[in-house]
Amino acid sequence: MKKAGQVVVFRFPHTDLSAAKLRPALLLGKLPGEYDDWLICMISSQTRQYIEGFDEIVKESDQDFGESGLKVASVIRVGRLAVVSGDILVGAIGTISPERLHRIRQNLMKWLSGETGGG
């Protein structure tokens, strides 16, 4: 059963839709309605892509790292979003802490409301 906060494997497309790469993604939440559609964001091991105050880094020393299913320190890229049907998700590999999920959602809400820079 899918739930917000799960780390799943998904074939995430490049922004130009030219190709896709199998990578972990975070389930942010199920969209309202009768369909099994989910808002997800990409997770990358390229921590240099981290945007302070927006993205979230999961480090090996973090309490929820072991449960995340990630193999190395990774950045949850809040700006790399997609809405996908739940049936195309390859499977769950782990979860992040409820506190981390809350911070990620807060960062996204602040950005969408214009409280932070970048848009």
C-alpha cells in the first residue's frame, strides 16, 4: 500500500521528456479524486544539486537514513516534481521520517506561496 513519505523506484523523465532514468522518488501525497495519482519528487545522489532552504539532504548519519532504502547520501529535489499514476511505480524501497516529510511539504508550500525566492 502506497503512502506519503515512502521512497519508491520510478522511471523519472528528464525535463525535456527525451529520456527517463530509473531512480528513487518520494511520494509527497495522493491527489484528491478517484484515481491513484501521486505527487512525487525526484531523489538524487548528486548532493551538489542541493538548494538550501528548498531541498532536503538525507545523510548516512540521519536517524531515518536506514529506513529510507537509499544506498548513499542523497538530495530530495523538491523542485523536480511529477504527477504519476500509482500503477507505474516500480515499488517501495523505504520511508523517510514524518518530520522530514513535513519539512519538505513546508518548503514546497512556502515556495508556491511566494514566501521564498526562485519564482
